[in-house]
Amino acid sequence: MGSSSAAPWKQLLLGSIQANSHLKHYSYFQLATVSSSSKPSNRTVVFRGFQDDGDKILINTDTRTRKIDDLKHCPFAEICWYFTDSWEQFRISGHVDVIDGTNPDPVKLQQREKSWFACSLKSRMQYTMPTPRISIHKLPSQTSSLDPSVGPIDAFCLLVLDPDQVDYLNLKSNERLVFTSGLSVSGERLWTSEQVNP
Amino acid sequence: MGSSSAAPWKQLLLGSIQANSHLKHYSYFQLATVSSSSKPSNRTVVFRGFQDDGDKILINTDTRTRKIDDLKHCPFAEICWYFTDSWEQFRISGHVDVIDGTNPDPVKLQQREKSWFACSLKSRMQYTMPTPRISIHKLPSQTSSLDPSVGPIDAFCLLVLDPDQVDYLNLKSNERLVFTSGLSVSGERLWTSEQVNP
């Protein structure tokens, strides 16, 4: 068992991203949450990078999707990120901060704005579309336009996942490593890692 | 909205499997469960086909993995199956039947045996390995052998997921269909489908 205050899994993950970046779907992973009826939910979302230079994972979503209700009920999620070319899996679990336009923290609102402008105009247009999962027959025909200089619209929501455990599996080498976050005696976050049976 | 007693999503899924079958990972999907601490879990598993000629989805697993504890706590799961070549996602949720060697139902034990013999010998060997997620340093060095004619060993477990909702998303055509299972007035299972906003 090894220990370190920096997140030792991050370098491993950056290596996998690099090794698979020639594939369009390399940045897609599955995000599991627990619904208000206490059942599991699972959907594909897009990796939007790490927050600043830290370990927290950014995901953009629509405030009108069910995952927001899920996360208000249970603020934890597990990412399952399988890299199809290198045969590596990262299971990343942690607390999720849901940052919509009503967030009272100005620093978080700035982060949300930064994520908005980091999106392509085409991606931003998605948030002007009618409510997801509403019957097509009930939709008014509508055309939307969006001023590129305008900040995030109400439907745009930033999710920030703060990992507390990362389970890494390499199907080529048949190796598995579990990284767990704890607190040092001085109250700092400390990561420990252990090689386990696959 | 349309309705039918046969599962209308199955033909769609078989088409996606066919269209992506040239990829090694086409049969991999992510299975979300809820842990005994009520948090979400998510991992990649392998599609092992449909049960008989029906709609139930087969997955093989090891009785010693945490997903078994999860499913004993909450017997529901959601599959997220993303097809990387055709850009299609199936979210399949339903009840999961956990069939290990202690199952009292002889028909289910037969299904488990059938799934065991459908595995390659190499796949079967995985179940003779030491307990998953146990520290490598605590493992005894061991060599295993397995008689190809011998039936399922204790660690082998069959999961049978009985879908009650399927959410289909096509990222190329930007179409989304939600299939929901209900009961007809005569008590038969009835699937309804609805085209919804992506």
C-alpha cells in the first residue's frame, strides 16, 4: 500500500485519455446515480475536463434532466469510464456539486460561466431546445437563436464530481488498483492505493 | 404512442448489435446498481445474450463481487449500452434475478448450468481465481485447473435482468424513444412506446 497527498490516479487517467484520444468516443463515460425512488439510473455523458488544476471532474448537463432530481435526492455518483482501445476501466465515485444559475456562490457561478463559454455554439444551442423526454407530439415547432456573447442560459448546469474512490482495472495486464481518499492527521486529503485481485 | 405485446425495442437492439459487431467491445455495457450504503455503483459487464427466445438479458458474474451484495440490497439495475460506431444508446432498467448454486429452483439451476457451458474454458477459469478486490499481497500463490466437463463452480453466478423500461437515443438522427412495460387488462405484459425530445 502506498500513500500520497496528490491524486495518484490522475496521471494514470491522463495517460489513458492520451492513449485513446484518436477515438471520437474516448471522452464518453457512464454516470450512475440513484433516483428518488431509490433505483439506479445510468447514462452516457461527456468528460469536460478537470476543474482548474485539481482532481474534480466537470460534466455539463441540462437542469431539466432527471439526473438533477437524482442528485438532489442523493448527491453521489459513480462514473464508469471504459477505454475501448487500451482495455482500461476507471470507476470513479464521489460527491457531486450541482451548479445551476440559482447557485448563491459567486465563485461557482463563475465556474459555470467558464464551462458555458468553453462549449461550442452548437453544444450551447442544445440548452435552448424543448424539455428533454417530453413527448414529441406536444412540442411547439420552434426555432432558436443564441447570441455567442451571452452567458449561460437557465437550462445550463455544471456538475462537479469530487472523487473519493477510484477503482482502476487493466484488462490487458490483468491488474487492478484501488485508490481511496482519506484525511491525514493534519486534516489534509490523502490518497492511498492498493493493488488488488482483478 | 404505439402498443404491442412483443418487446418492440428488441429488434432495435438486435440491429445495433449487428451494426457494431465488428468491434470487440460491442458486447460491453455498464451496469448500475445501488449499494447497501444507498450509493450508486457502476461497472462494465459483458452481454451474454437473451434468455431463451425472450427479452431477459443474461450477464455472468462472480458471487464474490460487490454487485451481488448491491443486488441483494436493491434488486434493480440499469444498463447503459452505448454503441460507439452507430452512436446509439440503450438505457435498459429492470429487476435482476441473482442465480447462484444455492438457488432452490431447478429450472433456474439449469439456466445457470447452460450459461456456464456456454462460456469458454478461459472464461470459466476466472471463477477459480482468488476473491476479487482482495489485496494482492494477501494472496496465496496458486495454480488452478478445471475439468471441461464439470458443471458450474460455486463462484459462478448468473444474473437475469427483466427489462421494464428501455430508453433509446440515436445521436445521428437525434431521435429518442422510450419503451415502457405495463400490464394489459387481461394481465399480459404490454409494451408502449413514445417518441420524446432528446
